[in-house]
Amino acid sequence: MSLIQTENLAKVYGTGDTAVTALSQVNLKVDAGEFVAVMGPSGCGKSTLMHLLGGLDRPTQGRVMIDGHDLGDLPDQALTALRRRKIGFIFQFFNLIPVLNATENAALPLLLDGRPKAEAHRQAQAWLAKVGLGDRQHHRPDQLSGGQQQRVAIARALVAEPALVLCDEPTGNLDSRSSDEIAGVLRQAANEWGRAVVMVTHDPRIAAYADRIVFLKDGLVTDETVLDPQKSGNSALIETRMKAMA
Amino acid sequence: MSTYLTLALRYLNGRKLRTSLTTLAIVFGVLLIFGMNTVMPAFIGAFQANALAMAGQVDATITSKSGEAFPESVAETVAAVAGVRVVSGTLERGIGLPADFFDQDPATADRLTAVTLVGAVPDTIRSIASFNVLQGRFLEAGDGAVAVITESLADEAGLQLGDTLSLPTPIGLTDLTIVGLLPQRLLPGNEEVLVTLSEAQRLFNVPGQINVVDANFDTANEAARAQIEADIAAAVGGSFTIGVLQPGAEILTNIGTAQRIFTLLGALGLLMGGFIIFNTFRTIVAERRHDIGMLRAIGASRGTITGLILIEGLIQGVVGTAAGLVLGYGMGWLALAAVSQIGRQLLNIQVGAPVVTPGLVVLSVTVGVGVTLLAGLLPARAASRVTPLEALRPSIGALAWRRIAGLSFWAGVVLLAGAAAALVTGNAGLLALGSFLFIGGLILIAPALVNPIAGLFSRVLALAFARDGTAQLAEGNLSRQPTRAAVTSATTMIALAILVMAAGLITSLAITFTEMLENSLSSDYLLVPPTVAVWGVNTGASPTLAEDLRAVDGVDVVSSLRFAGTQINDVAVGLLGIEPQAYTQTSGLAFVEGDPETAFREIESGRGLIINGVLQASAGVKMGDDVTLLTPTGTVTYKVVGIASDYLNAKTTTGYLSQANIAADFGRAEDVFYQINLKPGADRAAVEAAFKQALQPYPQFKLVSGQEYVDQNRGIFDAAFAGIYAMVIFLAIPSLIAMINTLAIGVIERTREIGMLRAVGAARSQVQTVILAEALILAAIGTAFGLLTGLYLGYMATSAFAALGFPVTYAFPGQAMVVAVAVGLLFGAFAAIIPARQAARLDIIQALRYE
Amino acid sequence: MGGEQNWDIKPAQVYTTLGRLEEAGLVAEEPVEAPAGPDKRVYTITAPGRASLNEWLGTGVEREHSRDEFFIKLMLALLTGQPSPQRLIQTQRAALYRDLHAVTAQRNVADPKRELAKILLLDKAGMHLEADLRWLDMVEARLDEVRRQPLPEPEARPRGRPRKSAEMIGS
């Protein structure tokens, strides 16, 4: 069984004539160590999918299974606890608490989980170092660049060692250079640190970092592409492409 | 927990100004409640200090409930009770000293304002308490004009053994030779001057009378002692009490009323503090919606979010309350320091430090912290309802406040109806409750009224200055969030309501009192004792003084007051003996019920009693009732023939009877206050010289001209006016903070919209106009409601005073209404300055990008 | 420097090209006594040759945009419905994404301190791929519209095949 699995997931907003189908019949599997990008035009339901995967919203139909837990079965308290321990969130607007420094922000999920402060801070600092902010541990968000803030957010998402990391347009507010760096860290989170990373983006360049791309249109999965880097002949293919363009 | 605390502290720290201003509101409320409640007990304590003197040294002290003297035989009755080992009957009277009596120096404050003259049988008093004579000798039977005093009194008066101590007494200034010195006095209370019982009876003109019986028992067994006390009580009868003398008991009722009024003011202050906290936390929740959503997304439970906001409230509550307690104590101390001068001169009491009881501290802390938490609870719950999706949603929308408009509207109507009903009953307690119902009701129905009122004012504004549609925009902004607008206006409302209420009350009181002042004190001259209105602690003069005064050439009428204490239905009452004929010529009573002529006739012809309104209210007595008055020896029944008051005694429970009756039933023939009219064309200078001559042996009286005294009292009123207005302005500051807060939320919520306005060509000044118009509309709503509420509260307060017996009728505070409107609108404009500048300064690009 | 593909060339090609350049008078062979070494010739650029080189360097490089293999496939798919245009787009998109993925991967392992030229070339590839992907999205979004319009008919050719000047290396 995959780490994340959805079965015939559907979400309808409103009822009767005003009903809008945001998502229908979505079957998705994501394994640990996999980096999946979700793409599609605006209004295709990609945000809704994220909300359902994160347990922020409840599906109209179907199920979301995360690490063997059916989110539909869980009451609000348990869902909150699950989010705390199993899921890391990365938002477009970083959403750091402005009055806390980098370490304190990154340590929040552990503190919310009732871990001792010293331990939480130690782990937060370890993760900040991993995402390349070892020298910015005591800076406040307003003293950090956008890219650095997003890295703090990534450290925060990873600090509780979640199985799943959900990113909603993580580079939507960043310049292309920072975007590349963030995408690189997310890729690392999947391939090196073994998390399942699901990312919504509309930027093909960022999506290309993923192992797999899921295309959504009008609430339906229209296509899935595996971008396997190990695939033989891939480099040859690149060469021909480059010759054609040069 | 420490995480929340850190977070809360950091957030509070991030907005220092707002945090401190918000906390100030709590500080203010606690300050008033705590401060005033420490001051009043200090006053009460001062009044009771004299009485404490003998208490605790003996097993039981028996006094008359009326506070008056009784026959010596009562001591024998007590002695006859089984278990009583020894008794001592004494005559003890406080002698209020005129200002600068010993030091003759007006510049330095007097340390001694009164002494207690104790007349005792030397042998019996030594059997009941020990007296360690340091120099000279103790009293001996048969001693005449000799006294034994403490060393400290001797030092104070600059006297030595063998010197003469002069004291004002009813029979004139009396010289006593000091024959013995006792150790320094350690207990609180007045210095004592010991004389023989017969000498005291001579000086006070009460032969054969004592007013205190001290007794020691022959057992230490608690049960047996209780039995002996019960036996004594049975033996002496119901007009006696086992306890200490209570001079000035009637003024304690008055102090209690003042205490309640200040507590009510403090409660209003706290109510407003609660509002401000509530409003601030709404701002906080709106501002931090993203943060909260994020916290929820990364696993904070609803409870955690609620806790987070409440901890912030708690910190503010605790800090505010602590500061309020400290400042309250400081204010109490300052108030007492300021008052002690007046207290010494006017009331002849020594006021000590503010009194802090554990109960008061607990109450203040509970109320201060409780209000903060309660005010934070609703926003905290709203915060906990912020979904994690808020963090992902880019735009800042309006916070979803649960709309219970229909329900709250009708609840408000019910509360208002309750308030109206309270007004009809006229019961003081219900009226006070009614004021809270009224405010609560207005707040509840306010959201429903915001739209029409905002519409109305925006049209006015549009006519006035905002022609380019900005007024409509401002109106729209308010109509979008009627609850928020209502809450903000409510703070203005309360501040102005207090202003209008205070003005209404003061105007009403002032008009009534000025009338009474003119009426009561219209005589040409007054002889004023050290303590006006607390007659019991004054040393009066025997009738010979009045005779001397009448004999002065040019004097037309001399009217005097004679005082006795009593109880009616367990309420301490001061009785004033008058001679109606003379009294009506020099002074007068303002009648509420009864016909003056009939009433004055009836108090002379039989046992008729005119009571004042305070007494009517507190003893529950009606016109025409038969009331039982406690006399030194038993009881006597009088008929209430009128309800009326004079200026001096309007605030204390007072009854008026004839001087013949007060002599017959209470054994009093001592005049404590005189009013004198001259014949037309009399030579004032000659008359005044003659008066001074006559008053030589009676330094306890001060001669003042009627007009001077009236002016003095007017001055007191003006000072009170100024003080109350200052307090109202102090109350208005938090309201200003609340308005700034709401307008600031408006700016935050509409950042994008403002950016758009600017982008499509609105000038900075136009954006400012929108915000200003919004503020003015808010202020106008608040002012309108405030005037309404203030009128109700003022009428309520006046009725409450009337219900308590003060002779007042409501006067419409027209001038104050104008001031209130001006203050309200000015504050509105002023409150808009910060947010308007903030809005105008917004960078267009930033604002449009604001997500 | 940069991609090997741009500089890799066979010896035979060199001589053929040099011969053609000499014929055109753009280069001239230097008279060199070459007793030693195998068959070595030295060419010098002539004045017309330098002028021609300068002209080449001074002219902007035109891009071929209207000829596109995928476009032809797409038109065929629209015409015949075999395979469905959607399917075609998806396949193409998958291929482009795989390319982009690989380019990104290569670019990220390149050392910017030593291989900046290579990175620049890879960026060029990446950006073209991104543009192609965006174009695909657009095509996909307007597929129904284009289906409803008449397809372009091949026109009769009264004159000879129109030629574009594209005599360049690696074209």
C-alpha cells in the first residue's frame, strides 16, 4: 500500500443548481521518497486536492488514506494530531510567525506536539542547517529574504519528520533563482530524506524537478507523466533535442 | 505552556503602544474600584478610632445604642449580674478642638484635633484598668478641676505637671490643673483627659449621668462569658448595646453611599475596559488570520488557538490589574492626604492610610482579570474557528462573525424594556441594575441600527464636505460590518454616556443644593463647630451662650440646633432639636412631603418628628408613621409629620424635633450650631465685636458670615464638578483607543481596496477623507447612543439619589449635551488620524499585492 | 567550450568546406614547403573572405519557427483523428517534461564556477522547453476551437519551391 492513496476522491461545493464539482474520481498514489507535482490550469481543482490530502477539508465522496489512516474516519482532534505528526505544510506566503525567529518558527510543530523546548529547538536548528540556513537561526522573518523564509517554512514542515509534505505553490512568490533553490530542497526532501512530497505549481520549470507530474483538468486527472531520471537513453534524447535547437 | 507564553509575550511586545493603551483601560477600572474601596474604610476607621480607645481592655463595654448618656444606676444594674466581678461607670465625650488650639500656628498642621474627656470614679476605674502614673498622682475622690493626662498630650500642648490645661466645654472654656502624667498613648484614637466623674458631669451639664459602663468578669471561660454578656444585655434592656460608643454613626451611611457610587464608576470603567480588550482582540484575530490558519494547518488544535489568545488577555489582565492595584493604592493614599486636611478641619477626624483587605484584593483581581478574560473569550473563540484553509487563501477577507442579529436584537429590546421597568419602580437597587440593562440592551440592538444611522449621517457628511462619493464609500464600509461598527461606537457611547450622566446628575444636584444652600444658610451669621454635620463629636455650649448672643444689641433672632443620637429601625439617626419660630426665620427646611406650617406646629405641640429623605429611605419610614426612637434609657414613640431636609444634613440620616422634646427624652440642652439674624440697620462691626466677646469662653465655635459660608460651599461644589469632568475625560481616552483600533482593522482589511482606489486615481487626501468620514460616522453613532444612554443614566442616577432620600429633581444638562457632541465628534476625527495616515501612506503596488 | 555538439566535426568535412571556400575566393592556400609531415596545408583568409565573415557575424541569426514536426503530427491527428489530438499532446508534453527534467538535472549538477557556458546553453534549452510546454497548454485549451475551423489546405504551387537562405553550419 502506498503512503498516500486516494480512492475515487470527489469534492462538490454547494448543492442543487449551484453545485460546482471541484474534483471527481481522483485516484492517486504517492510513495515515500517520491516527488509529485500537481499541475493544471487555474480552477482545475489542484488546491482542493491539496486541502483534501492535508485533511484541511473533507471530501464529498471517496477516501483519503495517509499511512494507513482513513482521514474520513478521524474526528477533528485526531485529524489535527495527524497533521501535526504526519504532514508538513509549505505555503505560498511562507506564513511564518513574524514575532518568532527562524529556530522558533521551525520548532513550532514539535512545541505544539508538547515536546520539550530544548529538544524542539535542537531539531529545528538541525533542519535549518540541512536546508542551508545554519547561519540564520536567530533571524526574524523580516530579516530574511523570501527564499530564506521559504526555507524556514520547509524546515518547519520537515521538523516533525512527517511522512508527507504538501506544498501549495511554494515558489509562487519567489524569483526564479530562489524558486530553483526551493525546488531543489524539496527534491532533496523526497529523494534523500525519503518524504513523499506533493506540490501544486503552475510553473513547468518547477514541476520539472518532480519525479512525476499529475495533470488535472476540470477536477479530473487527465494525464500522468513519469519523469524518471534513471531511464536509459534519456541523455541521448537530450542530445538530439539540443542539437535540434542549437 | 511556555511556548504559548513566549508567543503571547512576543506578540504583545510587537505592538507596545497598543498593548499599553489597551492595558490602561483595565488599569483604570481596577484603580477606581480598588483605590476608592481602600479610601472609604480609612474614613470609617478614622470615625471609629475614638471608639476603639477603651475597647479590648475590659471584658465588656455597655453603651446606649443612641450614643447618649444614661443614669448612673445602670452601672449598678450591670454590677448586679452574676459573674460580673467589677464595673466602672464613666462619662466620656470627645471634645473637638478648634484649629490651631494648642500651637496657635495656622502654618503647621495640627496633630491633635480632638481629645476625649473621661470622667471616672477614681477607685472603680483603677479596679478595672491599671494606670501607671509616671509623675504626680492619680485622681482622688473629691478632686475638682484637676486632670490626669498622658505625657504625649502634655508634650503636644506644651504643658507640665502642675500647669493648667484649658479645654472648650459646653459651659465655656474650662481650666484643669494637671496633677498626674500617664505613659504615652499607644492605642489609636484620641488622647484622653481623665477627670473625676462629678467634674465631667458638671462640665457637660449632665448631673447623675454616665454614658459608658465597663465591666470585668470573674471567669475566662468563653461559654460562661457569653452567658454573662447575655445576662447583662437582658438586665439593661434593649436600648443598650454591649460594645463601644459609635459617635458619628449616621455619617457612615453616607460614606457607604459614596463608596457604592465610586464602585459603580469603577465597574463602568471596567466595562469599558472589557470593550476595549474585546475590540483589540478582534483586531488581533483579524490581523493574524494567516498566522492562525497556519498554526491550525501545522497541527494546533482549536483549544490551542483559544488558549493562545486568552493567554495574551491574561497577561494584559494580570499586568493591568497589578498596575491598577498599585496605582489604586497610590491614588487612595494621595486622596487621603488631600482629604486629611479637610477631614481635620471640617470633620475633625484623623484619616489614616488606605485600608487594604484581602477580600478587596481578591475581588479587584478577580474582576480585573475576569473582565479581560471574558472580553478575550469571544474573539478567542472566533480565532479558534479560523480554518487552516485561511492560511492558504491569499486574500484577506472579512472575518466571519457569527450573525445572530435577529436574536440579539430582540434580547436587546428585552433588556431595554427591563431598564424602562426599573425606571418606573424607582427602587435604587433596581435602577442601578437598570443602567447596566440599558447599556447592554443598546449594545445588542446597535448592530441593527447601524445601517440606518450610518446612512443618515453619511448623507449629512456628503452635504458637509465629502462631495466626491467618499462619504458613501465610508458608509458602505461600515454597513458591511455593522457589528464591528457597533462595538466601536459602543466605547464612545459609554464614555459620552458617563459624561452626560455625570453632568445630568451634577446639574440636578447642584440646582437642588444651591436652592437649599440659599434657603438653609441664608442667615446673617453662623456659629460653626469644628465638625459640621457630624454633630455627635462636637462640644456644644450650654443655653447661656444663646442668651448672651440674644442680649447683643442689634440681634434679631438666634436659632440653635441641639443634637442627640438615636436609632430608628436599627438605623443610626442624628436628632436635631430646633425652635421652629426662630429656625424658620434664620434657616429653613425644603419639604418633600407634608405642610411646613402644620409640621412645625406638630413638633412643638406633641411628639412630632420631621425626617429627611435619607432617613426615610434607609429606615423605610413613611409620612404619618409612628416611629420608635431609642432613648438613653428606653424607647419613645414619635409621629412622622413631615419629610424635609436642610442643606447641612441632607446627606445624613436626620430627624428634626423640638428642643423641648430633645431635652425631655434625650436630656440634651447643649447647642451645637447657631444661626443669627440681625435687625435691619444694625451696626455689623459692633455686633461682631460683641459676638467675639461672648464667644471668648467657647473657642469651639467659629463665627462666619452667612454669605461667606454659602460661597465656601459653592466652591466645594465647583471643585467636585471639575473633578468629575476630569474623571470623565480620563474615561474617554480608552474610548479613543478603541476607535483607533477599529479604524485600523478597517484599513488592514481593505488594504487592497485602498491600493485600488489609489491606482485608479484617488488622491491621498481622498483616501484620508474616506477614513475620516468613516470615523466621523462611527463617532456620530456613538455620540447619538451616548447621549441617549447618558440621559437615561443621569435620570436613573438622580432617581437613585432621590430614592436614597436626597431631595433632588432631574435637570436637563443642555450645556453638557453640546459639549458631549463636540467631544464625541472631535474624538472621532482625532481617532482617524493614525489610520488615515496609514492608509494614505500605503504604497500602491504593495497594497495591490497585499495578499 | 559549451556543448560538444557545437564543435564536433569530421576531418573530411573540413577539407570539402575549405575547397568550396577557396573556389569562392574567400580563402587562399599559402605556398608552403612541406617536406615533413603528412599532407599539411595552410589557408589564409582573403580580403573578400574577411568581408564575408564580418557580414555573417554582423547579421542577426534568424530562427525557423513555422516548420515544426509536432505541428504536422497535430494537424494530421486533427484531420484523421488517429491518434486523438489529446493523446498526441499528452505524449508530446510527457516527452518535453522528461527533457526539461533531464535538462534541469544536468543544469543542477553543473559547476557554475567552471561550466557557466554549459549552464547558459542548458538554460536556453530549458527556456525553450518551457515555452513549448506553455504553447502545448494553450493548444490543448483551444483544441475544440481549432477543430471547428477548416484545416489549412495545401496550395497549388505555380512557382518553384520558395527557398530560404540557411546555408549555415549545423542547420
